[in-house]
Amino acid sequence: MSTTSTQKLTLQVAGREQPLEVAVGSCAFDWFEDYPDLPKDAVAIRLDGKVIDLKRPVEAGEQVEFLDWADPAGREVYYHSCTHLMAQAVMELFPDAKPTIGPPIEEGYFYDFDVPKPFTPDDLAKIEKRMRKKAEQRIPVERFEMPRLDAIGLFKKEGNPYKVEVLEELEDDTVSFYKQAEFTDLCRGPHIPHTGYLKHFKLLNSAGAYWRGDEHNPMLQRIYGTAAPSKEALEAYLHKLEEAKERDHRKLGRELDLFSIHEEAGPGLVFWHPKGARVRNIIENFWRTEHYRRGYELVYGPHVQRENLFRQSGHLENYKENMYAPMEIDGSNYYAKPMNCPGHILIYKNQLHSYRELPIRYAELGTVYRYERSGVLHGLLRVRGFTQDDAHIFCRPDQLEAEIQGVIDLADYMMRAFGFDYKLSLATRPEKSIGSDEVWDFSIAALRKVLEGLGRPFEVEDGGGAFYGPKIDVKLVDALGRDWQGPTFQLDFNLPERFDVDYIDSDGDKKRVVMIHRTVLGSMERFMGNLLEHYKGAFPMWLAPVQVKVMTITDDSLDYARQVRQRLLAADVRVELDDRNEKIGYKIREAEAQKIPVMLVVGKKEASDNLVSVRERGRVDVGTMSLQEAIEYVQSKAAAPAPDTV
RNA sequence: GCCAACGUAGCUCAGCCGGUAGAGCAACGGUUUCGUAAACCGUAGGUCGAGGGUUCGAGUCCCUCCGUUGGCUCCA
């Protein structure tokens, strides 16, 4: 192809000193011959910012990058091609199937098929086997184009309404297809040059999935899979999945005897065992102290409230499908509360408030009940009864910015106290919303200003707010790098209107209050689940339900061991004594399994000299010290994180 | 709610083509009194999630229900 008459193109390669001299109309795949140093494991190139196939002829351009697995875009190509390989295998094995969409996702890919019968686990094995065969055959993947209208006609003839729908939504006149052997799919690409690139992949599971995620649409069958550039990387990924199972809060909750959920009592309803309740109490006490310190007032509201209240708040109108059915008492209906806000408004409205009193901040560890669809319940993370760390701030417009600043400071402090990193996002006005432009613009500007002042990146979700106000979401990032819904701060332009929530301003006029809903931990249940997975059940000292386990070598030192326990109890240490007639290795094994941070071993030697042998969780033998020293050692590690800002 | 898989002793799991339930750990009773992740011997423990059906016979097959798990907005 490098004949002298062809026109040349000069391309700069990132990280390569010499530019490439290539023929106009040649493709990246050809360049490997002339430039052996180019990365042969690349799966696509980025030409002036656009990701294209290795086999796509290049007519013009300046900058080129070779994309391999290390590049997110390269990884997408790999996943995407792998899902095409899967679709090819499925279409060969199940000719009745209609392919729909199959994108790459975070750590793999899926493909949705409309099939007469759902796939069985056996089917997945067969599909994967066929994929392997297809990969070995190194089938060329060819790209071609077609006018969009022709493509619509084609799929209409084929009887595939899904592809037709996708095509009808596109705006381009021409669309691209990729063909490998008999399998052809409408696809934007790019793709690998041939199926031999795909060597290490695995199908993970299949599940029903509604077309476009809408339950009014037909249910398709989705197959999830993953892939990796090497056997080791694939195994590492599968190992990571196993690791995540080890951290599962449901497993840890059972093993550490923290909580349980019972069919007899109802799905999604949590029982906190003594040890779980202890951790929860520590968190709640920490939370209460911090709230008083920051000028919140703590309140309590009843768990059931009259129908009229929820009619006025609009919950019965807009939220009824999430509410438990009413109970009739003395001729009127009562509902289990799904939210705490109406109650806090009643407290606020119990008297008139001067502008001088604001802001008023009511906080409550408020237990609410919400009907969640059975399919979405999940351990502690999605339940039907839970205790929110809720608060409502009533303030003047000129206080909004400072109040938002205050809740962000509080959230930041809490997240750091519990060891979480976090990400921020701002959700702005959606299409369907209430309130004037002026109020929305003012509020969003205030939220944005506070966020910008943090010097931290934040995302903006345009139109992601609720109909009644914009919000800031905080996502916590746990030890495995997973995101969880954490604190949220939500402005509300609706409830103050519905309830006439006012204050008397300096000019003597009634003015409408600005209302902020906010939570920093979310709910005690979900937060406990997040904490458990984050720490893998190994709580830091200040949260550990049992901080110290005293254990005897033989019964001879029992009396002394009881004294040790008494001394620790007197020093407010959460301590248990293992006085069973068992070998020390057995006791340690059990204490390790229970993830108790400190073990104090006492035998004859210690008893005679008022000593204890200290062992820390995770095979760390700290050595022998006096009982008094040990108490100080434990106390030094047991303090709650100090408040650094008020 | 929908799709699929699963539900056997407190826990983890075995139980083939239907013949009437088994292991390890935990519990309990003994023996042992022992220095940093499992001492030994023994005992007890199950209406096999619930209900119905098929069958001479069901943990195993079928149906209904309950629960659990994974998935159901990541636009060719």
C-alpha cells in the first residue's frame, strides 16, 4: 500500500517522538506493518478525538491515539465487541430471538433479547461455549453503512420493532452496521477487527429486563457478561466479586449477630440485636451531640398521624402508592408516617415566629414506613421501615446560603468521622415544576455558590431536581470504591405554600419561609449496612459493639480475669469475658471472627503481677503491659472523632 | 410488581433416574486446665418454607402462595 504515488498523511502519536507517515485511505491496521513499535494490542484508535475502528480508512487527521485495555474507551470497544460475539452466538442457537440493544457497561456488557422463553443457566453455558468457538475462528468484523430509512424498512421486514424504534429516534441520514459471519447488527461501533481479539470472557447471569426499563413495555431477557484482556485479569475480576460477597452486610450482620429480618414479622422490617443496637446507639449519640452543637433542636413526632395531615401535605395525592394502608380509629383514618416533614411543620406552626428567631432547625431520628415493591428490598439497604436522621431548616431567603454551607460542613464532618470519601452533585429544575423562575434561579445560584466555594469537583444534573425544589446529593464512596446514596439537601417550595409556613418580617409583614429538608446519614438502617460493608465488619474502636475481650488461659486465672473486666467496665470500656474452659487459641480464633479490636489474654504470669497480654485484631501481639496501661491504651483508641468545626 | 434461580438442623451445605434425611461447625453432657486463629469422646436436634395435587410411595414431579437472591433508565 505504500506506493510512491499515493498521497501521504502525517499523524502525531501521543507519546511517540516521530510522527507517522501513512497513506491517505489506509487504516490503522495497515500501519502496524510499517511501524512495528505501535501497540499491537490496541483495539481501536482515537483520531482527533473520535474513536474509530482499526480497519476504518483514514482520509484526514492530525492526532492519533492507540486505545487498548488501559484506556476506558478501548475497554468499551472490547466489551462492546464481546457483547456482539454473545449476540452472534445467541442468534445461532436461538434463531427466534430478536436482538435489541447491547451496550458496554461499567465492568462488562449486556445484551437484551426478545425471546419466546427465558434463558436457563444451561443456555448460558451453551452460549458461552459457542462464543469461544466463534472467537477461535477469528471471524472478521466488517463495517458498512446504509441510509437510515432503508434500515428501518429492513427491520420492519424482519419484524424487529425494537431496532425500528431505535432507528426512528436517530437523526442521522446514514447509519452503520457491523457484520460478523451471518450476524449483522445495527451499531455505532467501533469494533475490533476480528473475533480473535476476544479471548477471556465469561457470561455472568441472565435476568428479565423491560424494554427501555419501563414496566409498561415488554419484558426482554438480558444476559450479563464480562471480559478481560488476560486470564489473570478475568480471574482477578471474578475474585473481586467473591470479595464483595465476603463484605456483604447481610452475611456480616448474621455472623456478628447485629440484626435480623423475619418472614414472620414482614419483609423489609429490621430487628436490631443487642450488638447492632449498641453500634446504632453510639452513632445516634454522636449524631445528637453534633446536632445540638450546631444549633439544631431535636424533636419527636408520633408514628401514626391523621389522614388530613397527609392530604394537606400532598402525600396522599402524590405518594400514596408508597404509603401503608390506613387504619381506622374512632371514625377517622390514620397513616403510618412516610415522612417527618408534616410533623415538623406542625411544630413550627404551633406559634408565630419572628424573623429574629430564624433559622429554626428541627432534627429528628424519625422512624418512617414506606411501601417498597417486594422486588427491590435488599438487606438493610432497601427496607420498608427505617429511621431517618432527618431535619428541616426554616430560614429566611437571605440565610439560605449560610444554611446550605452549614449542612455541607456537617455532612463533610460526618463522612470523615465514619471514614467515607464522597462525591457531590447539584440537581436543577426539572421540566415539570412549581414555583417562580425567580425563586428557582435564586436558590440554584445559592447552592451553586456554596458548592463552588468548596474547591471540590461537583456534577450538575440538569433537570434532576424534584418538582418542588433543587437539591444537592452526596454520594459516599466506600472502601471498595462503590458509590452509595448519602446525605441529601433538598429545597422545598411546595410544603411552605401548602401549610402557609410563615414568619413575621422586620416590616411586620408575613413572609413565606424557605424550607430545607436534609439528612446526613440517610437512615440508620442503610447507613449501618454501608458501614458494615465499608469496614468489612471490623468496626473502629469507637464504634465496635465489643471493644475488648478478656480471655483466660486456664480457670486458675478466672478471679483475676473478672477483676480485669470490672476495671474495664468501670472505665466505660465495652468489654466481655470469655471464661469458658477452652484453649486460648480457640478463644482467639472466635474473637477474631467476631472482629473484636482488642483481646486481653490473662494467665498465671499476668495474674501474679497485675498485667495483661494485649493482642490486637489481625494477629498483632502488642505485648504485655500493666492493667492500668492497657486501660489507657484502650481509651486512647476509643474516643469518637473530635469535632473540628462548629 | 415483573423475569429467573433458590428455600433441607442455629450456620454452611450434601441428598442420583421418586423408596420415607446426612456431614461439618455451633448447642448440650463429660473428659481435659492447656500460653496467641479449631483438644477429645458422647448426646440431642429436622411436620425438608406453607398449602394443595400426581403416585402404592414425594425433600425429590406438578400447581398456588410466602420468603430470599440477582436483574428490570448505563439510548444502535
